[in-house]
Amino acid sequence: MISTRLENWDVQWHGAYEVARNFYTELIPEVRHLAPDLADEVMRMPQHSWTTGLSPEQRRQIVEFYRARYGAGPGGVSDQGGTPDAGPPMRVLTHDAGR
């Protein structure tokens, strides 16, 4: 019975992954080609904001949250770089990353 539940979860996850993959790699590029303004409008919606990365203010808020809660930045990383137990610093995308 448990394996059936796990198998169903995997099917649901993979189905959601395929929908998202096709949306961002096939549908949006096609819409951008046919109606650039519509594609831009869709991608400005809050549910797609993860594709643009974090703004400097969002990054600052996240780092402050982790410092207040754990005494260090995300993943236990300080401003000076990685810690012996945490490895290298975590790369946080900024709003203008890759542009």
C-alpha cells in the first residue's frame, strides 16, 4: 500500500514537472514570438517571479532573516565565505543575474 502511494506521488510530481517544463520552454517562447507583449505580461505575474531571481532588497531580507535565526547567512555561510562544515558560499541569484 505504501509503495502505491509513493508511486502515485512520483507520477503527480513528474506530471507537474512536465507541464512546467513545456510551459517555460515551449509555450512561452512561442507566445513571445507571436505576441511579445502578452508573453511579457504573463511573465510579470507573481507566480512567475522566481524566473527573474532576487532583487538586492529581497536578498538582504533573506540574509537578515537567517542571521537573526541562525547567526549566519543562508546555509550557515558567513560574509567571509564558506565555513568548514558548510562548504563554499551559497550562490544567491540577484534580480539582474544572467542579463
